[in-house]
Amino acid sequence: MARGRVLGMRDFFATAGPMTGDLDGVLAGLPADVAGLAAVGHGLMIHEHMAGVYGVSYDEADRETVHLRPIPRLLERVLAVSSAPLTTSRPPEQRVAGNCRQFTVLMVAALRASGVPARARCGFGGYFTPGFYEDHWVCEYWTGDRWRLADPQIDEKQLGMFPIDFDVTDVPRDAFLTGGDAWQRYRRGELPEDAFGLSVTKESGAWWIAGNLMRDAAALQKIELLPWDTWGAMPGPDDPMTDEALFDSLAEATLDPSLTGLSELMEDPKLRVPAVVRNAVRDREEVVLAC
């Protein structure tokens, strides 16, 4: 792998993308260390499906924040609830609804604001439900000698809820599988397709793996979409799997450390992120950068 290509890739991930811009410089003033940034996120958001653990409840209006794609829009909502500095942890009732993608992309945006190469990874966490890989997002960041995975969602409460026995700022590669890794393990017969999905909705299958593979590929292009955004070749639960060869190539490209060929492959009309995607939760078409 050419040194210039490696340095160029790091430079690419050290700058903001369409979803990871700053808001009036508020991110640039945050801690540059991953643990400190995770603590900031914990003080601003609560996972929408874990609100009760923190003694709060969210209605549908409260959950609107999970549909915000660009981080500046999320920060506007956070600061509308409380104008305190982002480093000031809000009481639970003042924290906005988020999810793993929101925690992750906020950390990615903050690291990039400090010039640290970082990227969101979409895949599956194997540390929530025994024997099952849950739909999940984490942050991948450059430490000076290697890329590490951090899970910005996991705080002290959640460490007591899930069987996590590792440093969440350095998640083992077999504990979190990117979409490409999951796809290859499924295709090789190492893990069954029903080992991947979302247990809360009782959904799993190869279609879910393919979807997260496409979302991961888009995130590696600095287009960090919502966990339920769908487009192109992404299959639904009842759709036949007809693009296995295309997904094989995409998985290989996302797992290549140099990411050689990913940009060209993402120009395929079946994979390219369009200006309008379908928000499957809201069951409607949405302009990617409109919210």
C-alpha cells in the first residue's frame, strides 16, 4: 500500500463531511480524547430505547432527534433544550433522544473538528444479546499507529446492563463486526444469517447484513446515513437476494485497509447514495441533507 495513499486517506477522514460539520465552533472546543468525548455524548443524549433506565420517557415528538442526519442540526436541538456548554452534563430530563448512530457520528464530528482521523462504522455488536449480533454503529479512529473502534454509546449504566468485559474505547474486532465482515462470515458459512439483525423488532437475515454493508460503505464515503435509510440495491425483509456478487465486491472493498476501489464501486447506480432516500421508520422519501 503506497504511503501517499495512506496519508491521503487519513487526511480525508480528519476533515468534516456533509453530516459531520461543526456548529459555530462548539465541537472544536471539546476534549480531543475519545473517553472524554464519549462522556460529553452521555451528558447530551439518551438512547431512545433505554430512556426508562435513566428515569425519563420520550414521546414521538421527543424522538424526532433520532431522524436528524447532520450533526449541526442535532446540536441545535441539544442547545435549544439547554444553552450550557456541551461539556456540561445535562440532567436526564434535558438530554435529547439519540441512538447508536447519533452517539457515533457526534464523536466522529468532534474528532474531525480536532483534526483526528475518524469514521463511523455500521455493522453489528456481539456484546448485547448472547449469541446474536445486534444492529449497531461505532466510531473508528486513528491513534497514530492503528485504527481502533470505540463505542460512544456505552456509559456506566450500560456497562452494568450488558456482558462487556473490554475497554469500550478499544472494542475488539470480533466483538463488533462491520457490515463487510458480517457479510463475508455469513457467505463463508461461519455464522448463520439469522445471527444478525435487531432483537427488539425480532428481525434478522441476510437482507439486514446487506443493508448495513451499504450503510457502512456510505459512511466510508463520509455520508453517515440513518440506520433505517434505504436506497438502491438494499433489500427488504421479503425481497429475494439477487445481488450477492455485488455485495461480495462491496464487502471486500470496505475491508481493504486502503479502501482502494471503494469510491469507484460506489458509483454503481445500485450502490450510490442518491439525493433522496427512503426513511423506513417514517415510511417516506426524504432529502438526505434536508434534516
